Amino acid sequence: QVQLVESGGGLVHAGASLRLACAASGSVSMPDTMGWYRQAPGKQRELVATISSGSGTNYADSVKGRFTVSRDNAKNTTYLQMNTLKPEDTAVYFCNVRKFTSGHDYWGQGTQVTVAS
């Protein structure tokens, strides 16, 4: 089992920055992929960014150049630095760990990010 706790969401105005953090505990190992997804009201959950154990990253086109995902393997923590936020970034952001051995996904409880115009 993996437990994930997100922090760092909030209400900001367009153009501002936020940094999300996700601390993982339990059966987390370095080969696991960590990442962030988001879900806006009335929409499906979508990928924001992922980072592999080798620090390879993958971003949604809508956030490339504005968001940066990183991880601290010693702390089992992943971060999402979000710059130049836009109202369309408003969503609940979920932390994700995908187990390397099984492909099973674990999810955090989500943190609300609201960007006012």
C-alpha cells in the first residue's frame, strides 16, 4: 500500500505561481513513477506531468514551459512548480504513484487550485 498526502493548493490570481508537494509513504520504491493529474468540474481527470525514477519527465502540452515536476527520492516526495497560472488551470490536482512492478496506481486525496482572472 502507498499513502499520498498533497499540500500547497490555494486561490491565486492569473499570472501567479504555486508549488504543490506530495509526500508518499508505505510501499514506495525508487523505480516507481510519480506524477500529477488534475480534474476540472465536469471534465475527466487528465495528466499534468509525470517523472520517472531516472528523472525523465512528461508534460501535457497545455502546461509545457509553465509547470515543472521534480522528485526527491530520499524523501519520497514529488513537487509541481506551477508558474504563470491561468484560469483554465483551475482544478483539483491529484498526486499519483504508479508502481513499477505491477502498474498499479495510487492516488492522493487531491488539492484544490483555483486561479482567478
